[in-house]
Amino acid sequence: NLLLELQSRPTVKQYKASERRIDELERKLYAAVEAAQESADVRALKKHMGTKALIDEDRANHRLRLERLDAIPREISKEILKQTCRELDISDVTLIAPCIRKMSKAMLLLPRLERFINDVCGFVFKHTEEAKGKQARGKKKGGAAPRKTMEDVMPILRTWESQLSGYGASQEFRTI
């Protein structure tokens, strides 16, 4: 009877192999439970979204083929999220979407802002050159003028402001 019991017990090698297998299965189970909890959290968040928003999100996911992201390993996904947070200078991953939305809106306004800046600079430099041209009609040009930048606009506008305020004071003096 004792001999049968002894023969039915695993060897040390078999025992260690089964312990390793148990550890491996426990890790897989833990990862599966965590993934299930995360997906339950996502589902709970989606319950608060409207049907239209969910449909729009699904359409965007399909159009962009975002289902491929499911194949990315977890560690790589974490590293990508960390890099994104560093680039956006944020500490909470839930702020990624609002930050990108804000940047997208700003990027859409850039062409309009650029046109405005070019128009203002063109106007200021055109009238500055006309004034200089009237003053230097008889003079020879010594060389090409340096290229004007938008940083040159504010000093010119300040000069114009001081000239106009002086002009306003002289107008008041004339009426007296």
C-alpha cells in the first residue's frame, strides 16, 4: 500500500515543472482578469455616451482601421502613451484627446492668421517705404535694404502712434 502511494507521487522534476506551469497559468489568468476589468470600465464609460456619439466613434474607428491597434502589445502601447503625454506636456492620459482637439482647431486657424499678419506687415512696410521714398527722392541708393520681418512692425506702429498723437495736439492748438 505504501509502495503504491509512493509510486503515485510526482518526482521532484515533475513537481517543479507543474509549479512553473501553475505560475504561468496564474499570470495569464491575472492578465485576463485585468483585461476584462479594463474592458468593463470602457463599457461603463460608453454607457454614458449617446447613441449618435457611439455610432460616430465606430465609423471613425472603421474608417481609420483602428481595430489593428488591438494587435499592439501592451508594453508598446504604454510607451506610445507615455511619449504622447511627454510631447503634449500632460500627466493624465485622459487629457490627450482634448489637447489634440485644441491643437487641431488652432492649426485650422493658422492660414487665416498668416494671411492677416502678411496683410498687416505688407500695409505697414508699403506705407513706410512710400514715406522714405518721398524723403529720399534726390538721394542715390547705397545698397539693398535689409529684408523686413514682422518683428519690425511694432516699432513702426509705435512711431506712427507718437506722430499721430503729436498731430492731434497740433490740431487742438490750431482750433484755439
